[in-house]
Amino acid sequence: MPAPTSAPTLTTARLTLTAHTATDLEDCAAMWTDPRVYTMIGGQPRSREDVWIRLLRSIGQWSLFGYGSWIARDTATGHLIGELGLIEARRAIEPSIDAIPETGWTLAGDAQGKGYASEALAAILAWTDARIPATTCIINPANAPSIRLAERLGYRLRTTGTYRDAPILIFDRAAAS
């Protein structure tokens, strides 16, 4: 199966997941200034410039790896739900996770707790499972909702690692057969 060079559009009952575009910048930048978003993901708001670089990374990963992240929007309203998908972050984590694509999810503050992440990730992992044998994810040990979600999606705790001098939980998931 040839690798895509851009995110395919995925749909769920409530969501449309599409490739990142330049027009997503303002919505994503607003999302990353919300403490409900960044508290468990680095602990600091992201500047508009940093969000722009993340957006470009999301677009470029599809060209390099044939996978990447999606923008999730409410199909009915067009409201940004979040960014979810796979990344090649090459993070300085001990132990290393460089050999396996990393699944990540970031939801807008007002979208949290409504089942959107589970819905979007089910569609993403169905797409992923047909192409990639295993994925990993990292979660702040204090982020109980994300830990529960990862476990419901089939991720299993491999170990506690260290990232930026802090503990990080490392989970692995084999593709569903």
C-alpha cells in the first residue's frame, strides 16, 4: 500500500479529521494558550510561533513518513476539537522511543471530557493499524484521564521514563489484527 503524502480525511459520527493547513493556525494557537490544554503537556502555553512550527511539522511528517497528525473539527459546527495522530518527535526520552511512531492527542479545553478523543483516536488507530505494526505514547503520570483513555485504546504501560528531567509514562500498543 503506497504511503500517503497528506493526511487522508477521516470521519466519525461527530468529527471530521483533516490535514493541517495554514488556516488552522489561529484556532490551534488559541487552543495552546488554554491552561486546560497545556498543563499536562509541558506545563507552559505555546507561543503562536511555536504553534506555527508544530503545524508545519504536522504537514511535513506526512511527506517524510507517510503518517502524521490530523486536525479534528466538529462536523456540524466546524469548531476545533483538537490535534491528534502520529508524530516522529525524536524526543530526548530515556529510554528512547525513537523506533516506534508516537501517538499523541491534544484537545481544546471545551472539548475535553466529551468522548471526542476516544472517537477520533478510534478512527486514527483503525487507519494506523492497517499500516503500522505498533505505536507508543507518553503521558504525564498526573494525567489520569489520558492514562485511562490510552488503556481503553489498548496501550499498555511499558515503563516510567524520564523526559525533560521529569518522570513520563511510556505506553505501547500493537496494531489490532
